[in-house]
Amino acid sequence: MARPSSYVDVPYVKTHHKRPYPAISPLRPELSQAGRTVLILGGSAGIGFAIARAFIHASASHVIITGRREGVLAEAVSQLKQTEGSNNPSTEVSSYVSDMTRLQDTEELWEGFKRVGIVIDVLVLNAFSNGEPKPLLEADLGATWSAFETNVRGLLDHTRRFYKQGEGRQKYLVNVSTISIHDFTYGGSFVRTYSLTKNSGALLMQLIAKDTDAKDMQIVSFHPGAVLSESARNVGYTEASLDWDHEDLPGQFAVWCASDEARFLHGRFLPACWDVHELKTGEARGRIELEDHFLRVGVVGLRS
């Protein structure tokens, strides 16, 4: 299956990628994460794991991943240390069991960082809930609200705590979003709760960015692409379902989003497949500079 037409047909970005490419390589000196501590929520598998791998390649000082399953986290840390750590042995890799639906877990996580003197420089919001795969009026109300607790309240809780620590330090927030925040035909009724709550989460990040100087906390949201992750397999997708993107594309794109090169995208949403050189220098950059609503959540048709 080809990419959704909402990305292919845009006239202002003509170059799309399915695999990593040199401009987003974590080995580029301009994208170095040396001296930074990176927290990746939901980093034990799939896209989150690829993001963790990319930040290690970018020489981050400390990469921390969270998740709900202790055994899976331990295995992920072991794999990262064995494979990626051999290239950057100076990068510390650790994990914490934490559930975004539990406010107590979030508090304990950030209070724990404070006690041991850990300051987070980069926060990657990757944990999410799919919700119940039914039309909204048929889905269980509790399950729908639980998805809000993960995909909206959880983002706000972590973002508030991230922003308030490390006073005076530049912070980078990367929100792993989805095409479902704007293409409501993609996936049909199967993703109604997911679309609703992830759209709300993207709007949340957009509004926070409106009130935040990018030099204090830079915020970029992106659709990672069609990646055959564990969660995709869990809902029935297989290798034959789509022309899948390589997981290292969003993995390395996340590192680029946590760089000064991406500052012009503060508060915006975009897909990871778009070529960053074209974004920086082409028609899209001009529209970003001139159009406040461009690449933001909103209602189409109310502006000229």
C-alpha cells in the first residue's frame, strides 16, 4: 500500500523517505546529544526502542526508557547495552517501570530523578493507549476515558514536571504522534478513540508551545510513519499488510527533532518521512514563517 495521499499529494514537500538518510543521521556533529540525559516514555520496544538506539548513536550521556513491563524493560536495556553500547560505551542506559495512567507512578519517577540529581534534557513522549477498537458510542466509556488518561493527561503531567526541573537549561520535547490526529478515514472506526485522544494530545502540545519559548523548551510533534511495531502486530497487521517504513526512520528523526535545526518547527506537527533539507529551505519553510496555522491542529476552511 502506498503512503496516505494526505502526505504524498502536498506540493510543498516533494521528497519523502522510507528509511534513514544522511541529513538525520545521529552521527552528524550538528545532531550530537553529548552531555544530555534523554527520557523516552515507552522505549522498550518498536519505535521507542529505535528512538533509544538513535540517541545512543548520537552520544547521549544517559538514555532512560520507561514502560509497564519490568521484564521487557530489562531485556531492552540489555540489548541496547550489548549492541548499541558497544559503539558508545560512555552512554549510560537504564530503565524505570512506570505507567502513564497512574499519577503516582509519574510523581515517583520524577521525584526519584530529583533525589539522585538526574536532570532530563530531552523528553520523548512515546507511550500511548489505542483505546477500545469500536465506534465511540459502542466503546466502553471507562476504556475511552483511560485512553484520555494516557494520551492527554499523561502527556500534560510529564510535560509539566519536565518543564519545571532543570531550571535555566535548554529542554527538548519530542511528541510521537500519529496520522490519525488529522486523517480520520485512515483505519476507520477501529481507531476512533485513538484519533480522538491523540488529536487532543497533539493540540495540548501545540498550546503549550504557544506559551513557551523554544529556547526554553522546544516542542515538535510528528507522525512516525507506517512501522510494523509490536502494537501494530497486536492489532492484526503483518509484513504483507503495508509497504512498511523502517523503524530507524522515526528513530533518527526524533534525534533531529531534539536539535536546534528543528527549532523552526516549534509547536508544529509533521510526518517523519518528509525530507528535512527541503523543510528547512523550501516552500514549506516559507509557509511556516508566514502562516501561523500551518502544520497545526485546527479547523480547515475558517481561514483564507
